[in-house]
Amino acid sequence: MRSVTFVGLFIVLLIGADLAHAQRSASPRGETSTQIGGEYEGRRYAGGKWIVVDYGRPILRGRTGIFGEGDGYGQAVNGGAPVWRAGANKSTRFMTEADLKFGDATLPAGEYSLFVELKADGWTLIFSNHAAKDNFRDSGDGLWGSYNYTADKDVLRVPMTVAEHTTSFDQFTIAFVNMTKTGGTLAMMWETTRATADFSLAE
């Protein structure tokens, strides 16, 4: 009786482990965030405004030349969409509590879908008012990823600086780098490509 119970428990645990493994996304959701505009009052940081990016993080899994080249540049990651969702699955979402300046243009505080127009001669960062669906089966307004993207909902388009890395990022990564009290750089890294856009607090 005891051995039967043990076998039953083992099977339940095995099935549970398989289900947990099956439910893990191949491109896990990630978040990067920062605060700007605040100050330390003693050991407490006060007055800062949050900037948060929520995105899917695809993995190379042995692939090389992920962005392609020539006329085919960007097509593999776009997956048939007109622009890249800057990640995987649900549209990448960008939330800022502060008005931000990218070059001479201002991005008002709010929440946006974030896309990238990929071209071999340069990338363009796109902040859009397109809503995001949680699932591609969802009905109603909003996009799943960047499928059916149209430029009429663009709020701001920002040229990015693209460079090559000496190391390869296995998992697509968005990060805030070179941050100061009043601004910094939004960076995207995957394989050996690094694309950046500088920003600051709008006055």
C-alpha cells in the first residue's frame, strides 16, 4: 500500500513538473525601470518619477545574424509585421510618469506601445497610442505584438544610434544606461547589436 502511494505521488509530481515546464513562455516577460528627477534626503530618495518598460524577452537559442542583412534586414524578427514589437508576444509597453525629451521632441507622461522600425541603415524608435492585447485571441481594439500596426497612432518617432557589441546578448535586453538625475539612455541589446536613444526630463 505504501509503495502504491509513493508511486502515485511520484506521478503527480512528475505531471506537475511537466505542466510547469510547458507553461513557461519561450520568451519570458521582463521589466526594466528607473527613476529620475528626485533627490536623496539623507538615505531616502524622494520626488523621483518612474519610467518602466514591460516587454517579452526572446532568446537566440543558437541563432546567428538575428536581424539579417540587406533587403531582408529585420524581416525575421518582424515575423511579417510592418515594424518590430521590440521583444516578443504582447506589445512592448512604455510608461513614464514624467514628460521626456528625445532630441527636440517631447513625449508626454503616459503609457505607450513601443515599436522599432528596423532598417539596415538605422533604427527608429516609435512611441504609439496603439493599445496592447494580452492575447492574440482577444477581440476588440488594440494590437497583438506589432501586427496591424499603422503609423496614424504614432506619438513620437526617434532615430536610434546602432552599434556593434564585442559580446553577444543571448536574450533580448532593454536597459536604462548612463543615468543621471535628469536623464540617460534607453538601450536595446540583442546578439551583437546595440541600439540607443538619449532622453532627458522635459523642462
